[in-house]
Amino acid sequence: MANNAAERLSALVRIPTVSASIDSSGLAPFEELIDTLKQFYPLIHQRLELERVGDLGLLFRWGGADPALDKQPVVLMAHFDVVPVDEADPWTYLPFEGRIADGRVWGRGTLDDKGALVCLCEAVESLLASGFTPQRTVYLSLGGNEETYGDAAAEIASTLKQRGITPYLVLDEGGAVVDAPLPWLKVRSAMVGVAEKGVMTVRLEAQAEPGHASAPTSLTAVSRIGRAVSRLTGSTFPARLPKATVEMLAAFVPHAEGPAKVLLKSLVTLPQLAAQVFARLGGEPAALAHTTVAPTMIEGGTAANVLPAQASATVNVRIAVGETVASALDRIIRRIADRQVMVNVVEGSDPSPESPTDNVQFAAIRTAVEAGYPGVVTVPYVMMATTDSRHFHTYATSVYRFAPLAMDAAQRATVHGVDESVDIDSLQHGQVFYETLIRTSAGPAEPTTSATPNHDQS
């Protein structure tokens, strides 16, 4: 079963659905992938209603047996586009080869997000083959431009809202099953995102008198931009922990031992101290504690001996829960403290609200994790990246972010990086997770057929 899922994932990886290249390469790879899904998962396409939403949105409706629950469905999300690959990067196997080796499927998208997509489709296909019909309607919301902040998921969310549908549960990509959720804590944990940071792209621009580099002014356009960027340090935003992060720490306490247990108890009791500790740790822990500012591009000049008339920098901001686009922009302007540097928001969205963890929806996720990954601890956290689910949290209250795949630290580092790969066993565990989640959250209905599972296809 797992090997067949691996072969199907391998085939999907070989289709280069790079959403950033749509303008130059067109939609052909995306249509090929959509056609391939139809071949791999015939029962899904035969028994679920498929609606194409825009060019890159697929919305499958699995009607529930109870019409009263039709307006409160379960929405399970995934995306089938991937980020580009730098051809100079030293991949062990070609990124779009889909090589199966060493117990893994290798290639761009295996973790983000085609692996989870395959797990979801395998689960639904298997449930359909077993004759399962949900009590509550289930939607599969699949998008093809998540990596470029595209509108596929936004249009799907808007479509459902216009029809008076308020999801009972939304689950998108996000956290994963990890071995060491904190630097000092080794507890196998399912990290379920109950909120996500906002995102903002800011452009800094400065102008100056052009001229020859042999007679520079005291502050050139390039140096002014450089100074502005240098002022946007890790301390630009104060450290504080949202409720979900404190809940995360509390959830780890029963599973820690020795000094780690003592430390966790202290951090839970003193969340402000915890925020300072996380900020000093840097990396992922620091990103949990405050809004991050990362200069990503800088431009200016045409020649080595010419003073440019203008220079610019692009800054990526991940806005912590409790902040907004407006408040983050105001702090950046005040930190730069230079009226000759223009600061403009290219795009931005506020962080999501925190979804509850004391409800039956989160309990269903916990039950599904236990089925797919026995013994793993399910804990809430705040996602640092953004997902397509942000289009649902404006009107749905139970929105979560978790891809049921096991990823060690090295694998997590390959997302959007080099040598992305997923364990073949993880695909089977992920399928069990989705099957259990659907049974638990959508409710059982009597089998209606005894069709043969589709596991012999490749």
C-alpha cells in the first residue's frame, strides 16, 4: 500500500508544477497533474462532485448522509504547486526525477505539499472503496498557486462563504510530526498550527544625487538603504508569547524529565520570561516569540564606479499574533528613523486568530494523530509561515494546520531547499491519519458498496 502511494507521489513529483513559472511555461503541467489525479484516484472522481474554481482550484464535494450538516462541512486542504529550483543547487537526485531510494521519495514537493496531497487522496479513495459515506459533508479543497500567494484557495473560500457554508473544521498543511520540538526537548510530537503569523512584504527606497564614485556624497542611496536595513535587527519587535505557545509548553510538561521539566514549568508560569528565552535562542524558537524582519533583496547601481540615483531593499515580515500590518509597518518606520527612506507595503495580511484546542474538532485531530502515529503527543503551536487556510479563518473558527508527515530537523530544512524527501512509511501513517480524521469528524454512515480498493494502480 505504502509503496503504491510512493509510486503515485513519485509520478506527481515528475510533473513540474512550479507556480512561479506559470507566466512563462503556462498551465500545461498543472493540467497534466490534474489529469493524473483522475487516473490515480478514479473513485474520488466518480463519486465526489468536482467543481473547477478558477484555473487552479479543485473543489471536491463528498455529500454527507445528514442534510442538516451540509452547511457545516469538514474542509480538507492541500496544494499541488511547488517552488522553483535553483539549478546550481547540489541535489542528490534531480529535483523533478521523483527518485524512490533509501526508503524515501525524493524531489521538489514531496513534503510541501504533494506528499500530504497523496495521503489525503489515498485515504478518501480507500474509504470510498470500503463503502464509507460520511454523515457530514466533506470538501477537498486543492489549490495550484499557494506558493505564489495565488487566488485559488481564496476563490474556493469565497465560493463556500457565498453559499452560506461555514466549515465545521478546516485542516490545511502546516506542522508535522517532529522528534525535537524544542532544542532541549526530545519528545515525538505532532505540531498542530492553531494560528499562523501574518505576512507582509515591505519595499524600502532611497534617492540621492547620481555622480562619479570618485567623489561620493556623505550618504549615498546605497548606503542609506544599507543603514536602514541594518537597523531592522532581531530586536525590532518585542518578544511575547501568544496563548497557543504557552499551551504548547504546558502540553510538553508531562512528557519531559529532569532539568527540561523544571525549565518548562518555569516557562509556563512566567510567559514573559519564556518569550525572552525563546528570543535569545534564535532561529525557530525566536520566530515563535516575536514578529520577524528579514531583508531578502537589495538593488541599486549600474556600474562599480557610478553613484546610483536610487537604491531599494525588499523586506519580508512575519507578523506575530497580537500585531497587525499597520502596527508592524509603524514600528519599522520608527526603527529606520529616516524620512528620506520611503517605506511601502507591497502586500500584507494580518495574522490569524487562534483556533480553540478545547473543542471536539481539535480532539478529532488528536485522535487521528494517535491512530496514525501511536504514542505521539499532539500539541498546538503558532505557524511561522502562511497557508491557504488563511482565507477561511476570516469566517470559520476551527481552522488548523498540520501535514501528517514525519519530518526530522534535517528534512524540515529541505522544504523550499535542497534534497526535499519524505519517508515512504510516513505516507502510510498519513493515510491512516486522514482516514481516522474523516471518520471521527465527519461521522460514520453505513457502507453502501464493497468496491475494491485502488491500491494496485501506480
